[in-house]
Amino acid sequence: MWTRIKRLFVIKTRFEACLIIYALAAGAMERGKDYMAQFPGVGGYLLCLACTGAVFMAGAMIFDALALRRAGASAHSAVAAHHP
């Protein structure tokens, strides 16, 4: 039962990764709007920029982890195919 629940929180495809990154970006932009309203001027803009930068870094890490997992799975299947 726990395995089935755990699988819900694993990103398996690039499409799922894009959906998660979109949700992160929507939340970051909402927070950035709040920062610009609370801190008018350069400070608010810098905090908004930091929010968007965090999404770019998180998105890159998600895509890298997905590619690493895919490469590991293909290497594992290639080794299993050559060693019966």
C-alpha cells in the first residue's frame, strides 16, 4: 500500500516535470507580486527576481535528476540484458 502511495510523488516523465515547474513558477510570481507591493522600488524588484531565479534553478535540478534517473535505468537494463 505504501509503495503505491509513494509512486504518486515520483516524477516519471518530462511532462510531469513541466507541470511541477509551472506550479512552482505560478507560486513564485504570486509571491513576487506581493514583494513588489510590500517593498516598492528596487528592493521589491530584486526579491521578485530572486523568486523567479529560484524556479529556474529548481527546474534545472528537476530536469537533471530526471535525465540521471533515465540514464541509470537504461544502463541497468543494458547490463541485465548482457548478463543472464
